[in-house]
Amino acid sequence: MHDDGTGLTPLRGRARDAIAAAWVRAVAAGTLPPAPTGTDLPPVEVERPANPEHGDLATGLAMKLARPYRMPPLRIAEALAAELAREAGAPGSPIASAAVAPPGFLNLRLSDAALEGLVAGVLASPGAWGRVAAPTPRRVNVEFVSANPTGPLHIGNARGAFVGDLLCRVLEAAGHEVTREYYFNDFGAQVRNLGASVVAIRRGTEIPDDGYRGAYVHDLAAEIPGDVWAAAEAAGGDASGAVAADDGGAGGRDAAWLVGAWASERVRAGIEASLATLGVRFDVWKSEGSLYREGWVERAVARLRESGHLFEEDGALWFRSTDYGDDKDRVVRKSNGDFTYFGSDIGYVVEKFGRGFDELVYIWGADHHGTVARLRNAAAAMGFDREAVQMLLIAWVRFVRDGVEVSMSKRAGEFITLDELLAEIGVDAARWFFAARGHTSGIDFDIELAKRQSNENPVYYVQYAHARIASILRKARDAGLEPAAGVAPGSLAAATPEGALARALARLPEVVEDAAAARETQGVTAFATDLATQFHAFYRDARVVDPAEPERSRSRLALVRATQVTLARALGLLGISAPASM
RNA sequence: GCGCCCGUAGCUCAGUGGAUAGAGCGUCAGGUUGCGGACCUGAAGGUCGUGGGUUCGAGUCCCGCCGGGCGCGCCA
């Protein structure tokens, strides 16, 4: 990674390159020995020291080289520092100085020119700031939510929706091509079950024991279009009795089936609308039925058979998942001829890779962890790269209202819908809440507490900084002052308010890289909070709009404007609005 | 029983093997005649569940134990 001339190249990457080059030169100069053969050498890693006195960037490379080189780490660090010092200050070098510190750290200072160039780059191309070029761009399919359309989304679905969308935004910013995908069951027993419930209500008969009961089911019953109902009545069928548990959707097209098909599509459209209010939109809505109609399941079965990992037993068709370390084999097609969910899933894998994706990401609830191994194993058995099939298991949110757990059951009709949650706490606060937490930790979400504390959500702190900057820029314009194209040379010294703010905002691309690599977004919220804090501190210490000092004002306005752009980009990564006033 | 995840400040949670473990909220004490007080400064508050191990270095990696969640169907 060398500077591309826009000024937007991540400084951390440039520093990494400079250290790697210094290493090569030190070997050439003889101050470091050639790499020992047969030893794995550590990669060059650069971090931001927690203590600013240690510099802007640091590497522990010398300590990691001590063993293979059989040299004291301080001596290695000194050899690297000497090479870095040789080119420090040269045009184009991001490094101003390098210092060693026990037990072997190599601490770096960024050059003024690199920081100044970066601020100018942000102002010149704000739309490109925060987008990084992936070393190997990938086409990624991210499948998430995928709740069956048998009822409205409830707040238990919220976390997956937000985590999935956040991941997509981060992957896109990191240079990957992302498709957002929603997979839904459109013909199985549950859809039929929904239909039976709606039919029962319409007829005034009793709802089946395992039917659906929420208010929305009654709404559906009242809204059945005339032609659908006429067809259902003509088809007949006993919809009041229990649906055969293992019917698997293979039953006839009776009233329950016909009404269920209509109702589930109606519910699906409602889900799509709810997700849109969250700022979550999907590129592809994929129905399970289409995987069969288009032959993908049969193709998957054929691939497994060719690879020799399929067998028949007790009249069923099995995938020998134990060949890949699973603890048991898995049924693909039941003895009654119906495929299992697993059968649909492997067909879907073939279909997705057929569309040219490099990676398939699944965002599942934690209760699905038992199905991870079998699907990855099947992908491997079908000749795909097991590593290209990845599952993110989202830990449960335990919803609580004033200390009492709120149960979520679609069939019992007991749940808080997503729409209700958002009406209570707002999309921006909800997005921040989930973005700031790792997806593997369980969360207690007290709705009353969230309502009470929504004004104290850090999201408003960040938005406030953005709005405050907008106000400053308005005030400056009224005073006849516009931001300069960049900051004044020499104005970003480390110990100054300007220097601290510039160093904070410069991290954005690194934050994007790290978030995409880790598939986590907490780094983005932490970054946004830190940048807002740095801005408020700067605002306290440095007067921005001062008609008596127009040049200094224009320089500071440039830095403030770059900060605003960075805050807006970070909020955009989170799908959160960046208001000009609030 | 086996498998996966979790255990960090009073609460909710961060913490790519690095230097003195952080943030928000809560508690306590302060600050603005200069551009938005939804702001700022400071204080108190921690055996990182526990015991070993690896490492120059462990909240982070490995093993055991304790506690909690989830899963272990020809269900969906």
C-alpha cells in the first residue's frame, strides 16, 4: 500500500509499508541479519498506543523478531529506527521520527505533511473518505433476518436485522461487493398452519391448538380478498383440525394452503415495510419453493452423490456429515419423500455460489449453532471452500420490562413488534444500541430503561457534535469566513488541540478495515464517540470563528469541516442520521 | 453427558497477545460574559468468575473447575 496521491490512503498502512521497507534496508545494510530459513517471521503490525506520549503509532515487531533473530529486541528496534530516521522528513514519508522504548517498542510520529495532506484529501473528496480498497475484494452474500412470514417482526428479530445491515455497510466501505438477502419459507407446514388459523377465524370455528392467535391473524381474516376466499371455499378441506405435523407442505391445495399462501405474502410485504423503517433493505427476497422449482436441491443432492458422501438408510437419504467431523449424519430427504430444511439449505448453497459469490455469510440466532457444522461440511463435500461459508451466531436479547421478562411467541400472539419498539425509542438510538455491542454477548434489554435513557444514549452526543459543527460553519459564513482547502502548514503539532483532533479523525479508514475484518461494529461507535469527545475538547480550547484572525479561522474551519465529514461518514456506516441541528 | 457462546467498575457494555484495563449511565465536587450547557474538568469505584499452563509480555491463547445461556429430531 503506497500513497495513491489523494491523501486518503490510511496512515497506518503507509506506516506499515515504511517499517517493512526499513526492515528490508536494514538487512541489506547488514544491521539486521538475513531472515533465518525455516522460521515463520511475524507480519508487520502497527497499532495506536493507548498513551499519546508513546507516539502516534507503534509496532512490537522488534520483540517478535527477538527469538528468530536471537538478538535483543532493543537492538532490533534501534536498527529499524535508524533506517526509518534516514528517510524521515523526506517528501512522501508519513513518518516524522522513530524512537525505541523498552522492552523493544518502536514508536513513530506522523509527519505534519501526512496529516495535513489527509485533511486536505477529506475536504477535496468527502465521498471517498472512509472507503478503503480491500486487498482482495470479494463478492459477499449476507443472508439475515429470514424470519418466516407467519407474523410481523418482533423485537427479537431486531438484533439480527441491525447486525446484518451494519455488517453489510462495513463490508461495502471496506471495498467488498455485498448482496443483502432474505430467505423465507413460502410453502411449508407453518405457512399452511397460518392459513388454517385465518380460515378458522373467518369461519368462526376454533383455531387449531398449534395455530396462530395474534391480533394480526384476525386482521388477516378480515382482509382476505374475495377471489382468494372463493377459491378457498371451492377447494374445501378441513382447516379446523390439526395440520398433520409431518405434512411438510406436501398436502393438497385446500383452503388452508390457499389462504396461507395469500396471508404469508401479505405478512412478508409487511415485514419488508417494517424493515424499511429501520433503514434495512434487501436486494434479494428468496423463497424456499423456488429452490425446488429451479432444481437447485436436486443439483445439490447430485453433487453430494458424486462426491460419495450420500447414502440411503431406513428409506431416507442421508449426508455423511461425520466424514467431516460432525457428531452424526444428517437427513437430506425424509422417508416420506419430502426434503428436510437441510435439503433446502444445501440447494441454496449451490444456488448462491452459482450466482458467483466468493463468500456466503449467514446471520443466525444462537439457537442455530447446531446446524453450522453440517452446512459447512456439506459445502465442502459439494466441492466448495468450507471457509467461504460463514455463520455469525447472534446471541439472544432478553427483553425485559421493569425487570420482568417479556416472552415472545408468535403462536400465542404475545410479542412486542419492531414497529412498537421503534415508536418507543427511535431508530437511531436502537441502531446505536446494537452496533455498540458484540454480537456474541447476550443482552438484557429493559424497554422502560431504554425509553428513560434514550436521551442519554451516546448517539446523541455524537450527533450533537455534528450539529454543533454545522452551527459553527453557518456562523462563519455569516461572518464572511469559509473553510480553507486545508489546514495551515505546521498547525497540527501533536500537543495542540488541532493536532489531537486531526489525529483522531485520521483513524477512520483503519476503523473500517478493522470492523470489516472482525465483522464487528463496536469499533465504529467507539471511534465516533472518541472523535466527538476530541471535537468538544478542541471547541473548548480553540476559538474557530474569529474575524480578527481570518487566516487562522479559515484553517480551523477546514479542520472542523473535515471533522464533520468524518462524523457523518461514521454515522453513515451505522445507518444513523447526521443532523445539521437538533 | 457432549458441543457452541458468555462471565471485566454499582448498572449496561467496550477492550486486532503489548506499555498505567476503558466508555456511557449512576454517585460526589467543580466550570461558561468566546462561536449550541444535549457541553467541559476532576474524584471515588476493578483479586478482569477461579486454578494452572504457554509467552519477553495474558482480560485476550491452551487445559481444568465454578456459574449462566443455547443446542444435541426423518421439527421448523
